[in-house]
Amino acid sequence: MALAVRQMGISEVDIMIDYFHGSSPEHLEMLGVDPTRLPAPGAWRERLHRQFSFPMNEREFLVLIWLLDEAAIGFSSCDKIKYGERANMHLHIVRPDKRHEGLGTEFVRRSVDIYFDLLRIKALYCEPNALNVAPNRTLQRAGFKYVKTHWTVPAALNYHQAVTRWVIER
């Protein structure tokens, strides 16, 4: 079983778009995602494609793809980027049959290394829905430190919710 993490290619952005648009309302609720905030696929694709043209220090977000035996099974995205300082990451396993197998911890560890390298950051945050146990356990196992649980809108796709803030620093 070979795991790999790398930057998502421009031809692969539909993995992320299809994941959100194809998820059940129950799954989106567990993630804290408001389906009314999902951009239309075409507009979303265009926005993602634009980001590929920017130098790393000007990106609004960055997306990594998670591969198992060369097949895409998930992704991590990073937003709220302050190049050289900090960013916020998100993590998703898109294949339901590959969730709860412990793969996320290693994917997150590898993603962290890439984010610190590419974005030259000192701190990486993650704020999953406080009621979604899997990502909270994954972050803890991957070496993130608990900061606090609070109410916020963690990203553009989300509704107001309780989240658990985690950080890893270097």
C-alpha cells in the first residue's frame, strides 16, 4: 500500500468539486458545510484554475491530493494563507470505503510538511467541526496541539458552528 501526497494538478480539481457537490446533505452537515454556499462547479473550477497561475506567495489557497496506490482518495486544502506566517488547512477523504482506516493521520503528516515547505509558514491551523470526531482524532495523532473549542464560520463553505482549533508549529 503506497501513500503519496503532492500538489493537486489543474486537471484534478474536479475531485474536490465533485466531492462536495456529490456528498449527501448528512455528510455535508457533519463537515459543517452549508450546501447553499457551494459555488457552481464551473465558477469553482475557474477560480481554482486561476490560483494555479499565481506564485506561491500570492495564493489564496493551495490544494494537495492524497493518493493510495496512485488512486486519488482524498485531498487537503489550505486557505487563510499569510505567506511566511500561517495558514489554515482542511482535510477530506473522498472515498467512504477508505475512511476510518487510519490513513488520514499519515496523509495529514505528509501534508503538513508540504505546507510548511511551500508556504514558508511558522504555524498551521485546522478547525474541524467539533462534533466530527474523525478529523479531531486525526489531527491529534498527527501531532497537532489543541488550542480551543469555539463558535465561528471556519471557511467560506461553512455555516456558524462549534469548531475545535488545532495548531502545529515549527
